[in-house]
Amino acid sequence: MSFFTDLAHQYIDGEWRPGKGSWDIIDFNPYNGEKLASITVATADEVDQAYRSAETAQQAWGETNPYARRQVLERALRIVEEREQEIGDAIVAELGGTRLKAAFELHLAKEFLRESIQLALRPAGQILPSPTEGKENRVYRVPVGVVGVISPFNFPFLLSLKSVAPALALGNAVVLKPHQNTPVCGGTLVAKVFEDAGLPAGLLNVVITDIAEIGDALLEHPVPQVISFTGSDKVGRHVATVCAANLKRAVLELGGNSALIVLDDADLDYAVDAAVFSRYVHQGQVCMAANRILVDRAVEKEFTEKFVAKVASLPVGDPAAPDTVIGPLINATQAEAITSLVDQAVEDGATALLHGRAEGNLVSPSVLTGLPADAPVLSQELFGPVALVVPFDGEDEAVRIANDTPYGLSGAVHTGNIERGVRVGQRIHTGMIHINDGTVHDEPIVPFGGEKSSGLGRLNGDSMVEAFTTQKWISVQYGRSRFPF
């Protein structure tokens, strides 16, 4: 496909160039195995070139009037709107996203671009009093300089833009490394949008590479002051460790094991709809997905029957088909891992109300119940179309089960009494929780992030200013200070 081959390059200092590594990343369509592109990996030397060009370009960009920076973001938004069909097709082809998922990702991407336009004008300074006579304290908000962004494969276009656009709007330069399975949608496509929007050369660089080639060069390099990483908690811990050793700020959006709680007074039909979407959107490859569906025993039988019936009706197949809900997982490794996990859970005593099977990277949905309380699957992130239905007796047990996980990203509570839901939600150790809704939500101005193993820091809205700027204190003495010697 010429769309992919045209973008199958490194993008460094405003130039499209081949990588100089000794091997290639092959970009495949996960549904039909079609080869989309071949990209020679970037070396550690090219990572250095990307960071150095970003450092040089940022000096003038940081001094550019924020109204002028805003105009670049405005043009980027218009380009995404104009090319929406083409970008949607790319999402379907490169990551196996369904048409519904592609539309969902593009909708959010446009919303975050709109917020980034406003973000350019958001930083505000302060003038603070001083105990020293004749002195004035000025506190400035300034760009951090250069931001390293590492994005995942599940929502690559959105989650790259989500850090790249605010960082640029706030006067920084960026080096972006997309996931190897989505080098175009998560990387060079973003670069192309900003190049066509008139972003000056060097401010956004994209390096397509792998730790096997560059080691920790992306993290250890002296230029970036902030690393924004979205991905697994295992890799996130490594990113945090390296950043701490190099005195860098890390913003980490990591995995989850969210619980959707159905209380005894919930609207069951509505709760079923919310639970099915929250678990099976994008084949379950979503950090906020509701891995665990916790249901009060008083309504367990009715809810479970309706839930299983709806899940069983979900169309599985070609993501390009307009009615498909369950498309392929990103690669064979993920497909094999999730099917093995289901088989092991059944072997360990779980009951499969639906037992999904794999055909290539297509994995049909599973619903498991009757899990032993110590089943490992209950406490881990499930990145695939598998739901765990867990009964409980009363709110206290629901809260205990929901909190019995190392993660704390999202969650939901369904009830006929909103304030009851809020009270339960306040007891769940998670960064986000939604009353009478799904678990999968992201809004441009609301703080997004997790607790425990689900991450560090927050993104969105004012949190972007905290993430991608720093404070500088400049004092002015209008009179004369007295010194003790």
C-alpha cells in the first residue's frame, strides 16, 4: 500500500530518511497478514541526531508567540478532519481496528487537538510577595525543553497525539518513538500531519526502532527532560527506573484491571450494554477495559444470562467490514497468550460460559465465571476479549474484590441510586471511576491517570501544563537588600 510505504521512513530534523540499523521492522496487517511496509530501524546515533535537532529547534519555538504556535495546531486539526477517511483506513489496516473503533479513535484525536489549541495560551505566571523589603518574586511557566514520547499499539494515533500536541503547544520539541507494530499510525503519520501543518523542522522527530537496537538510548539521553510513556506496567517500571537514575520526569500511563460493579438496584439491561462495550471494545486491547464484571448475587443470574447472550452475538471477523465488532488482536503472540490464559483458567477450575477460540489473530470472545478467589487471572491485565464475571454479597465485598489487584486505573459502578454509586466509587483505589457508565472514557480537560501499578502523574487539561512545563523563579530587588557580611 503506497500510503504505508510513503511513510515508511525515519523523520529527523525535517527530513524523511531510511534508518541505518542492521535490520528491518516489518509492518503487517494483523487480520490478513499483508505486508504494509518495511522500515530499517534507527540506530542510537540517529536517536542522538533526533534529540539534538529537537534541542536546537526548541530554542526559537519556546520563544515563539503562543498565538503563532496555536496556528500550527489549528492547521493540524484541519488536516486530520480533511484526511479522516484515509487515516481511518490506516487504523483498520495497521492495527486491526474495526470501523467503529477507528471512528472512536479519530473523534477523540480531534477533541484532543482542539484542547491543545487552547493549551498554547494556558500557562500563567505569578507575582508572589516577599518577606524582604523592596523585593518582588516572579514565577514563570516555561517549557521543559524536549519531551520524549513512547506510544502504544492499541490507540496509536490518538495516544501519540495526546502527548505530542500539548508538548508542542506549550513550546517544547518532541522525539516520538511509536510501537513497532504501529510505526505509521503511531509515528510517521503524526509527523506528516504536523509537517503539512507548517511545524518548523526539528521540532517533531520520529524514530522507528527497538530496544534491541538502541538499548536505553531514548531514555538515558541527556537532552529530554520529560519522558511520556504509555504501555505495560512491566515496561513502565523500567522507564521509571531509568528516568529516576537520570533525574528525568516520567509521566506513565500504564495498564489496568478495572472492575465494573453491578449493584442489586442497577438497571440490568443498561449495565449489560455498558459492560459489553467496556470489555470488548477494540477486542479488549484497552488499558481501561473492564476485565472483571462484579455482580451482586441478587441479580447475578439475570445479568449473566443477558450479558452472555449479547457477547455471543458480537460479529467477529474482518475489521474493514462495517458490522464487525471483534477484529484481530495485534499479533500472533497476543492471540496465543490470551487463548492460553483462558485454557489455563478453565483447567484451574473456572467455568467457561463462552470459550473463545483463535483463528489466526482473530480470537472470539470468552466469558468465564466460577473462578477460584486466588485465580491469577483475577489480578492481572487481560489484553484481549475475555470477561470475568465475579459474584459478590453486598457493597463491602464488592469494594474488597475491586481493590484486590495491583492496578488502579478505571472502573464503574451501576446502581439506581447515584449517591450510593459515588460512595462506593470513593472507596475504590483507582484514578478514575464512572457511575452508571462504562469504564472506557477519556476527555480532554479531565485529569487522566492511575494509581498503584497503573501509572504516575496525570494527563489532559491543566495536567498537561504540569507535565510539559516547569516553573522558574525570578526575583527582582527594587531597593537594596541587607547582607550579614
